[in-house]
Amino acid sequence: MFPVVTAGDVINISGCFERSVMTWIDLGNPAPKSEWDRYDLFQWETGQLQRLTVGSSPPSPAILDLLRQRRTKRQFWPLSDIELSDFFWHACRCREAWPSEMGFDLEHRAAPSAGAIHPIHVVINRPGNAQWWLYEPHGHFLVELPTATSLFSGLRSHSQTVLDAPDATRLLLLAEPGKTLAKYSDGCSLVWRDAGALLGVMALTAEGLGLSFCPLGITGEPWASSLAKQGKLMGVGLALLGSASGTSVR
Ligand SMILES: Cc1cc2nc3c(=O)[nH]c(=O)nc-3n(C[C@H](O)[C@H](O)[C@H](O)COP(=O)(O)O)c2cc1C
């Protein structure tokens, strides 16, 4: 158990051993605000659009078998368009949306999200290609983010140094924290927990579809937030996704 701490944003906790000092950042205790704020969503600058196919339902193990089988896999081959479509269809698409007083819709997706707000966007970069694409969970399509090509080139090479996987598709989890903070005071930890929940769902989806998946410990910063001049976006994680064999590109 950690000692109970009450003050300060950054807390140094000395453990039993002299040399072990842990820094724990206190993100506060989230609570719904008495009156929710209105929030203006980030306005994306977009380019080309790529429609994805409706997800197929390949035979997959039952969820309890998946939980038993799931392993991080670090060998990647290029994904086929169908594999990528299936992954997004099952892990990320919006299944139901309804309006809120905060200026954006609340949603049901496969992953749970605090307040049904879903503040995390998924932006992808395919192997051997400098373009980055935003997954649009309402219409199930990808839309190019032209400015990200140069802004995120350093992120491509940085993630490559973390795990050498030239044939993997990079998934950047790009949060729009203002959505969650419109409803919750001290809501930053909710965004991080949403990122963890999403990674878990992605990992199980990849396992169910027979794909390779590996989360990375880096957040995507400082590149991720540079996309939004208004300071509305923040990187909350990266993951690698790929085909588990070299024969499936269609
Ligand atoms: C938040 C998080 C960050 C991770 N970062 C990395 C990473 O940077 N590089 C890597 O090879 N694996 C990374 N992993 C994968 C873990 O190393 C892996 O889950 C762990 O070794 C247990 O193996 P398993 O997933 O097969 O059970 C990460 C996992 C999580 C949840």
C-alpha cells in the first residue's frame, strides 16, 4: 500500500529501501460538475477519405477463451484492408449515439468510457507510408490528416526505436481531454483510464481476429499535441497492429 498523501501535484514517495523513490502524480479525484460546461469539438483539417468495409464476423474464440489465449505479439506483417476494417469495426466503431447538453454526442462503443464521452481518437500510420489517417467511428471510414505527415514524422521514427517493427501499422491514441473535463472536475485520470480500457479492448479484438498487437509505453508526446494549434489534443499512448503472417495482404 502507498502512504496516504494529500498535498501537492507531484508527490515523492520514499519506499522501504533508501534508493527506491517513486514519483506519483496525483491527478485528483474526479467528480461530475454540478453544471456541465459546453465544449466546442476540435475541428480537424482533413484530406482524402477512405471508406472501410463493414466488419465481417470470422469465426473467433469465445471471450473466455480469448482471455486465456491473449498474448502480446511483436512480429508484424502489413495488414490487409479487410483486416484493418475488421479491427476498427469491432474495437472502435460507434454503435449508438445520442445528443448531450455539452455540445457533442454521447456514445456506445465496444470499450467503456467515463460518462459515455469517448474522448480518445485513433490516428493510424501504415508501414512504408508517411500519411496519418483519423478513424471516424460514426461513419466507419478513415480520413487523411495532411498536416500530420510532416508533424508526426519524428513520432514514426521514435516509435521505431522503441520497437523495431517496420511492417506494423502504428495506432496513436489522441485524446481530446476537454470533452471529459466538460463534465468532470479533476477528470484527467478518467482520460488515462479510458486509454487503458481502449487498449484492453483493442488487444482482445486483435487476438480474436488473429492479428498481432503490442501497446507501446510512449504517449506520442510532444508530437501528438502539436497537431492542434488550440491545444485541444494530447497523446495518451501508441500501439502496433499487424497481420500475424505474411500471406494476407489483399
Ligand atoms: C501500457 C503498456 C505499455 C507497454 N509498452 C510496451 C513497449 O513499449 N514495448 C513492448 O515491447 N511491449 C510493451 N507492452 C507490452 C507488455 O510488455 C506485455 O503486455 C507484457 O510483457 C505481458 O505480456 P502479455 O501481454 O503477452 O501478457 C506494454 C503494455 C502495456 C499495457
